[in-house]
Amino acid sequence: MKKKSLLILMLTVLSVFLAGCTEFNEPIYETSEGFWNKYIVWPIVSLIVTFKELLGTYGFGIIAVTIIIRLILLPLMIKQAQSSKRMQEMQPLLTGLKEKYKSKDAVTQQKYREEMQKLMTEQKINPAAGCLPVLIQMPIIIGLYHAISRMNATPEINIGNFLWFELAAPSITLAIVAGLMQFAVLRTGPAMDNPQMRIMMYIMPFMIIIFGTFLPAALALYWVIGNIISIIQNIFIYKPFKKKEVVPVKTGGKKK
């Protein structure tokens, strides 16, 4: 539990550090100083501008860069999804262990941890494996989010419209679409037996809608495109429209 809390803390600190919160609403230029600006934000801005020149609008530029980044990250995201699916298949066995060692005394709990570790080793599952892709992709995703915001704050860049949406201004419509897409991502993802995770499934889309109502529509567009890619990924990995009971993995090797 302590290791899990430490990992969450590290990810949080890293997110805040990389997000460059103090410069979030400042213009971005090629001469902007700092590692984050020079090697993350500005290259993403340059890529969006390049695709804008090729495709005609910043809206299409943002869509193109979002797709490229998500395709680059796709192997990591598939690995993360497969890890989640594998853990889902393990839930009946883990629940059985909890029931077997339900006593809260130190000896029983130590035995429970040993048996759980043994089970994970037998099945060649690393519970932390799903966290590594998140850690790796976080700077890129935050960088894209940050680049769009700072483009909006740069006087020389007029990100204009996409369809009938003014990308520099909030759009309630795009915010709602982004929220609905997030809900679809969660619904097509792995089954959630944990009541707390179910609650989060309904909270996250509302959070995106709330943020989208006062953030630039360009960010909501990024969320929409990213979530569409996630839905397609989930459909291929989890096959949500073919509802089947989770078949628990078999334990134990060959007897000697």
C-alpha cells in the first residue's frame, strides 16, 4: 500500500513539475527558455503550425498532431490496457485469497501478501506494469495540452475556428461531446467491480465537461479526438459488445 501511495505521489509531483503551471497562460516562442519550453512545448507548437500550413486550419493541425502522438503512444497504451485486462481476469483468484486470509491479524496478513506475490509470480504479472506507460506518456500528453493553451495566449497566433467552433473561446457543445466520449471510453474499457471505480467512471466525464466550459475549445477538440482513438483501442482489446464472463486464469504449474 505504501509503495502504491509513493508511486501516486511521484506521478503527481512529476505532473505538476512538467506542466509548468507558472507559465500556463504565457505566450510561447522559439526563444522561450527552459527545458520544458524548448524540448516539449515548442516542438509540439511547431508541429501544429506545420500541419496548419499543410491542412489549412489550426483545428486540423491539432487533430493531426493528436493522432500522431496517440499512434506513437499506442504500443504503450495497448500494453497498459492488456495489463488491466490481465488483472481483471485475476480478480476471482485475488478475491478468493482475500476470503481465505480475511483475518486482520499480522500473521494472516503476511501470509496473504506472500500468497498474492506467489500468485503474481506464477502468472508472470507485474501490478506496476500498467503504471509505466502512464509515466512515459504523461509528459507528451501534458505537453500537447500545454502547447494548445499557450498558443491561445500568443498574440501572433490566431488559432481561428474549426467548423463553427471558435477554438480560442470555450465551447459548451464541444465540452459535452468530450465528456460523452470520455464516458464511452470508460464504458468500453475493462469491467469495474470496485464501487469506487464505478463512481469515478461517472465523475470523470462531468469533470471534463466542467473544465471544457471555461477552457479553450481547442483543448476540448483534443479531448474528443484522443477519446475517439481510445474507444477504437478499447473495442479491439476488450471487445465490449461481446459480453462474456471473465474466465479466471489457471494457477499452478506442472507437478514434478
